[in-house]
Amino acid sequence: MKELNIEEQCQYLGIGCSSYYYKKRDKKAILGWIQGVMIELPFYRYRKIYEVLKEVIEVTKKKKKGDDYK
């Protein structure tokens, strides 16, 4: 019997490969961390908090509508 690779397994199950590689994050822990930063460093605004958070975990910014038309 042939061993299926990840792409073939996902196709067989009818799911996308991105679903296979998806990592669920603990939103409460992330929000708690952000609140901790806001308490300790109240002069940090969302851009600075994003930069710090980006170093700790992999995060992406949501694109605003029209950002891809530059």
C-alpha cells in the first residue's frame, strides 16, 4: 500500500492543507499578556505592543481594504 503525503491525505479527507498545519492559539493567554504590557508600560500604544508581541509569537496584521492596490 502506498503511503500518502500530507497533501494527498488532506485531499482525501476533503480539507485544505492549511487546516492540517493550523495551530490553535490560546486567545486568553495572549490577551492577558497584552494587558500586562499595557499595565507595566502604559505609554506603549498598539503599534509598539504589536512589535513586542511579534517577537514573542508569530502574528500578522489584518490588511485594510485597499492595501493591496498600491
